[in-house]
Amino acid sequence: MKFIKSQAELDEVLESLRTDGKTIGFVPTLGALHEGHGSLIARSKRQTDFTVCSIFVNPTQFNESTDLAKYPRTLDADKALLEELDCDLLFYPDVETVYPNGFSDSPDIDLQGLDEVLEGAFRGGHFDGVVQVVKRLLELVKPSHLYLGQKDFQQFSIVQFMIDYYEIPTMLVVCPIKREKSGLAMSSRNMRLTPKNRERAVIIKRTLDYAQRRLKNHFVKEVRAYAFNRMKIDGFRPEYFEIVDGRTLKAVESMDESDYIVACTAVWAGEIRLIDNKIYKKPKTK
Ligand code: AMP
């Protein structure tokens, strides 16, 4: 496996692969890798000739500097896991490589409101940072396939919009959410939960499941409020529980409003903010 920090080295390896007509799968991450990331890498390995994983804790997508400072950094363990997964290349650039002209150089794109709801309503500027870093990493890696997780539903929706908008020749592949045995969605942030809150956090997945069942004989509005309140347990503070159209991300009032419906939620478990989602209705073709 190759460990690469600079653009020049990256170009050298990837250019020759491209010349040989090889497909390149790309898994961008913030590091502190877990099985969720591993599932993206495994999928890329199955579908492409060469898999690149990146680790870059992107400052521009953190709206709180304390969150950025406290984000877990476990490079040695990450490298060991990537070796185990037989990933072909780890790209772990410095800020200067990703942003040679500084942070202000961000893409000017109207996300049609996709960035204003859900996460966007609570994390101002977050998706500007996500679009900025993903666009730049795609410029650097130029992958044929990009692997993102359904865990960050709004993120992959916005990245797909950006890929279409800039006509970037990369195919986005979305992978299912990997969960711990308890049902808690795997996340790098889970390691910062207190043992008690880690146990309690199963309420999130259970609420997503429960709300889906309740929709059979209750109005969306009622279910939304019920689910939100259900997660107000000791030490937990739900931020939102929304049932939205999977394409526009706008809240729906009825399950008949769209053929693609997803429930998305964010909850503070003590000091740690967790997100999760569940697709309630999936279109035949997306
Ligand atoms: P992150 O390092 O949190 O930015 O995540 C990097 C990629 O891994 C993103 O595309 C995430 O959606 C994906 N990911 C994170 N957690 C999971 C999970 N539990 N299951 C599947 N994919 C995940």
C-alpha cells in the first residue's frame, strides 16, 4: 500500500493507471476509520481497479473550532486498518496541498436550497466547506468512482448535485449505513461518547424504526413530533427529526407526496452530536 502526501507523488501514481485505462475508486474521509469506512473501501475494491482513500480533517466544514480541535485523529491506527483492508493508496495531504490559494477560494454554486434544511439549518456554512473540499479532492484524485455513505444523506445528495452541476466525470456510489450490534450507526464520533450515552444512543435507530411503523396509522406531522420528543431522554437533546422528500430534502406532510421518502435526525448525546437516517420509501429508479 502507498502512503502519499503530495500532489506530485499522487499524480505520478494515478497518471500511469489512467493511461492504462484503469478505473480508480475514491473514498474521502476525515479519518478515525471504522467499519463504515471499511465497507466503502471494500465496495470500491470490488468495483474498481485501484482504490484511493483520503484522510483530511477539512477545517472549512467545521462550524465550531472546538469540534475541529476535538475531532479524533488516529493516523497510525487508520494506516493499519487500511493495510488490513488492502486499500491501494492513502492520500493524506496538508492544508496547503488542498488549499494552495487559501480557504476563501470556494466554489460559487447555488445548491437550490439543499444546503438550507436539516444539517444546513443547524450547521451554518458546513456544506459550503463540504462542496469546497470534495470538489478539490475530485480535482486532485480524478476518480472514475466516488464512494460515499448513506449515513450522511444530505451530504451525498449535495455532492451528487455538485457533480451534475460541474459535469464532473465521476460516478457516485452510495453505500448503506454500517451499524454497531446495538443498532447505533457507526461514526468516528462514537468513541467520544460516554459508555452510558453509547448504550442510550440506540434510541436513535429505534426511533427511526418506530416512527416508520407509526406512520401506518398516524399523520406525518404527529409522527415527527412524537419521534422528536421520544428522544428527549436523560442527557440527550434532539435537534431535528424530519421526514423529507429524498430528492429535494424538503419536509413532506404525507407519505403520498413522493416516491422517495427518508427520515433524518440529529441528536446531541451529551457533548456529542450524532446523525442518522432511514429510507422509508425508495423509488424504483433514483
Ligand atoms: P467521515 O470520515 O465521517 O467524513 O465519513 C467518510 C465517509 O464514510 C462518508 O461518505 C460517510 O458517509 C461514510 N460513513 C461514515 N459512517 C458510516 C457508516 N456508519 N456506514 C457507512 N458509511 C459511513
